[in-house]
Amino acid sequence: MKSKVHSHLLIRWIFLRMVSLCFLAAFLSMLVQIIGLYGKNGIIPISQLLAWRSEFGWEILYRYPSVFWLNTSDSFLQLVCVAGAAASALALFGVITGPMILLAWFLYLSICSVGQDFMSFQWDSLLLETALLAAFYAPWKMQEPTPMSAEFKKQPEGSLIFLWLIRLLLFKLMFLSGIVKIASGDPAWRDLTALDYHYETQPLPVPLAWFVAKLPEVIQKLSTFMMFAIELGFPFLIFGIRPLRMLAGFGLVFLQLLIISTGNYAFFNWLTIALSISALDDQMIIGLLPRSLQMSLQMHASTLREKLSETRKFIIPGALIATISLGFFANTFFSSAVVPAPVKWLIGLADPLRSFNTYGLFAIMTTKRPEIVIEGSNDGQTWIEYEFKYKPGNIKRMPPSVAPHQPRMDWQMWFAALAPDRVAPWFSLLVERLLQGNQEVLALFDHNPFPDGPPKMIRAVLYDYHFSNAEGLFQRGEWWSRKPVGTYMEARSKASM
């Protein structure tokens, strides 16, 4: 019990700052679009979902935990985003860090619980799951000391239970991300050609993606192999000896930085980097800093007894979350038969919290890029496009770098185009709002092509998009090439809706 172990005070401080920044980005991103998405005249008004309360009774309060049961006005929607951003900012600056992260968690859960299509992304689930752990790993004091202060080294270590639960979440996230690609049987992953398509077909490419997509196929295959090695192999190193754990941490961070450089995935990759840092320790981080800082930040190793003393403060929530997390983990990787009935009951009880999840993006690689182009007309002959702020439309517009902001309507347009055989219900509502000339929804677009009044009819056309060739980009300024391939939605008028 007296043996020395490496400290994690600096690691915890960095991790909590990154989680707080991800929350801040998430709330500010939602603030600028929540009225158009969920307001009284939005695409999917939250008030309509909560109107089910009278039909389903009080149980719906448990199934959909949310502050919006109190109020669904547009001003209250914005107030929740502002309150979440304020809580995130306070946590960022170390003001009652643990409670502020827990408050941000609940406010974000309030949005996710009733967010339907636009809040169905894996990083929303990951933010909730990470935050629930971070809230109890964080200090619960009025002001958290900064690394340069004398008090910083004197504070107790965080809970060992929650440190290892954070590492377990990192393992689950990364290993599942790799295994779903293998389990899907997708030939693009099996023959290592997935990256031949990925940069062009991902939801929101960045400018660098055009250039990376043109690299030789051998480099694309080597990159795919490297990704599998990191996602499937490195997660196991998290539980190894210190040098292997350090390798895992840096390797996982490296992979996320590569992804950030070629695509817009909101705060997802930054949150994954925060989790990856948990595999490191203070001594490793300090060793990377300039010598002028190393001495002032030098940490003293703690004893295991000192670490366990802080762990005991959160033994009850730690034991509950550990039981549910490990039970959920076993249920995911093995058979549900190995999970005891009481643990299954706890998992079911915690399900509405949306903080225990499975992960795995791009299990099936998209090899084509269909895009839905919305057009309006007053005479049925001349059609004018509605230009989105971020998703591909105008072939001469450079792909934007928009992360950590996530334009959720633009993202859902990508998913809608992948299922052209049925019009998504939310898309029909979007068209209805455009036919009404709804200003809140129009604000989600780059501009209103019908400033004098809404068009008489709207249709949606499917195009096949590809990155342009070198001649198209450098001579004509075209980032994309496209050709029409069909109709997503026949022309509709206000009377037909």
C-alpha cells in the first residue's frame, strides 16, 4: 500500500478542460440552430413530442428526462443552451468543476432525450457517457487550482475507479470502432480499399480531403491497415504495462488528429483525444514540455493509499456506474447470459440516461455520394436551388472546415440521401416549412433564394457527386462534379402538404 505510483493530477486537469471545451462547443453549436430545428415553427418542434405526455402518462417523464417538460418556448430552448454553455465555461475555468460538468450533462441529456433525428449521433452519446464519468473524476471544490499554482500538487488524486472507467470507455469506443468494420463483412474494409472512397463520400469533407483522396492506392491501403492496427490492437495496450499504455495513448491521439485533418466530425475526435489522454500520466506529459516548465510542473508520485482515499469519497456512484458499465460491456462483447439479472435490471433502469452505449462508425463504407438538392419554383419551369451552409451543393464552393460546430440539418441530409427509396419524415416537414416561408428554418440555409415570398412548389433532385479532377479544380475552380440521377421527392405545393 506504500508503493509509489505515477500521478495523474495534470492528466486529470487536461482531460477535464477538454471535456468542458467539448460541452461548450456542443451547446454553442446547438444555440445557433435550436430554434430552426426544434422551436415552435422549427422542423421538429419539441412541443409536439412532449404533447404525448397526456397519452402515455407520467412514465414518459422517466423515459425522456428533460427540463423541457417545464417549458418549450423558443426563448427557453435558447436559455437551456446558454445555461449549458455557462456551466461548461465555469467547469473550463475550474469553478466547482464536478457539479458544473454534471449540470452540463443533464442539460445536454435534456436536449438529446427529445432531440429525435437531429440528436441521434454517436458523439452525443459519447459526450453524455464521458461527462457522467468526468463529473465524479473531477474535484468538487469551489475553485480547482491551476497547474502553475502551489496548491495544485497538494490536492488529492482523482478516484481510481473513475480513472479506469474512463479508460474502459476508451477501450470500448476504439475496439468497437474497429470490430464493427470486420463484423460487417463489407468488402471495402476486407480488401483495404475503404479509404479509396471515404474522403469523398464522408458527410462533410474538408479541403484537405480532396488532396488526400488523390493519393496512390497503395498509400490508401497502408492507411487502412494502420487504422485497423490502431483501432483493434492499441485498445488492449491500455491495460498493459506503462510503456505500452503510453504507446496506446499517443497512437490513439495520432489517429484522431489524422481524422480531424480530413473531415468534420463535430467535437467527436477532440472528445476521443481527451479519453486517449487518460491512458497517459503526468510524468510522460511533463517530459514532453520545455525544460523551463518541467521543474515548475514536476509532480511527486502518490501512494496507492492516497489514491484510494479519494476513491472512497465516490464509492457509491462509482460502484453503481462500474457495475452498469461492466455489465453493459459484458452484454456487448459476450452473451447476455453472463450478465446477472440484477445487473440487467440496473442497465434497463439507467437506459433513459443515454450514458451507457455502443459505438462504431462507418461499419459499411459508402462508395457513392448521392446528394439531395432542394429546388423551388413559381411556374414549374424555372427551378432555383436552396444552398445549404455546409453540405456540398455549388460545385465551385470549397468544402468548409466547420468542426467542432455540427450543422445538424446538413448532416441529416447526408443520411437521407443514402436512403432514396423513402422520404424521411423530417424532410417532409422541412419542405412544408419552406413552402410556408418559415424564417426560423430558412436561417439554417446559406441564403433564401425567394426573398419576396415562398415558392409555389418545391422538389428534391438526387445528384451523384464526385471530387473533381485536377483540371476541374485548378483551371475552373470546381471542387466537385455532379450529374442528376433521379428524384428524391416529386414537386409539392402548399396545398399538397
